[in-house]
Amino acid sequence: MIKDTQTQKEKQAKSYQLEVELFNFLKPILQKLNQKMDRRLVMTFFGLVMTVLIHRHRNQGLLLSELGAYLLGPEKCTAGTKRISNLLRSKKWKAKLLTKALWQQGTQRVDDLQAAGEEVLVLWDESVIEKPESLAAEGLCAVKSSKAVRLKRIKPGFFNPPGGRPIFVPGFNWLQVLVIGRSGPPTLAHLAWWSTRGERKNSKREVERHILNTIDTLWGKNIVHIWDRGFAGNPWLTLAFT
């Protein structure tokens, strides 16, 4: 009984520590949101981020009703879902607020590293999120499925899968930019989703071109970009070195 009580206290302490660290991380964004919308929606935003951090799983998404239940408790699932819906539909804030906050966060890290005389490394990372069972979500486009590639690998004792043509499924593309030094954790400076279909369709190179121009404007040329093999090729290298 004593051991169970001690374990429960340790869990509560860790939960409180996570909440404090998340609040400190989101404080600049929360302050800006507080200037634009009702305080209850600001608290919903904070609680929603906390809920996603705790319950998000790589192989399992979260339905809006599930988020509402986690936010206010199972007995108030409907009220929690309504609060999240009100937050997402509110016309008093836009996603640009979050994008701007991330760029400011990245710029602060660049300034700190340069002030300390450290080399600034900028990591580009891109991938896709697969939504194979979805068809109606706005902005879905065709993305190459890495999961299908893994499932098609030949296993001893099982039949050979069909040929090596790539498999495309509904999904979204994403691109993020991280700032790091020779030590310390990475700092997220940009994260965006984009699609090749729909009203806001875009191309991979145009998205990357926009991010590169933004980095040049904010941080100049005294940084080191780190790209993976997906950026190899004459079009991108020509753009990067001009």
C-alpha cells in the first residue's frame, strides 16, 4: 500500500513537471492568444497540447471526441469536444501566429549560438503522414507509402509479394527546420504541412524555396545547412548556391 502511494506521488510529480515545462515553452504563444481571445479558449489550447503530448501514438490517431474526453474527463466528453471545436473555429487567431512564434524561437537560438561563438547548424527534415483509410479530409494528396514498403518485404516461409513498384496512398507532406549547435537539444524553427492537391496545392520545390528564402532573410549566410539525399539534384543545389 505504501509503495503504491509512493508510486502515485512520483507520477503526479512527473505530471506536474511536464505541465510546468510545457507552460514555459508555450508562454509566448499563450500570451499572444490571451490578447486575442477568451481566456477559456486559451486554457483549452494549453490543455489540448498537453493531451496530444500524453496520448498521441505513432500508430493511432485521436478522434475529436477522444480529445474532448481526455481534456475534461469521460463524463464531460461532449463539453470537451465543443470547447476544442470552438477553439479551432475561432476567427480571432490563425495558424500564422504559431508559425511566427516558431521562427522567433529559432532566431533566438541562432542569436544565442552566434553570441557564444558556436557554429549554427540548420537541419532540414521532410517526410509524409499516411492516411490510407481517409478520402474526405481536405487537402489529401498522393504520398509514397514507406509502411507499404516494409510490409512488402519478403519473410522466410511466406509468399513473395508483388513487384517493386512504389505504392501511393492518401496523406500529407510535411517539412520541418531544426536549429542545433555542437551541444544542447535541437530547437524547432519551422513545421508546416502541404499538399499537391486542393485549393492550396503547392509543389515540393516551391515550399522548399520559400523556406530557404525565409532563412536567408532571418539568419543570413553564416549558418551551415544540413540536407539529406532527398535534396540532392541540380535544381535544388542551383537554388541553394545562388
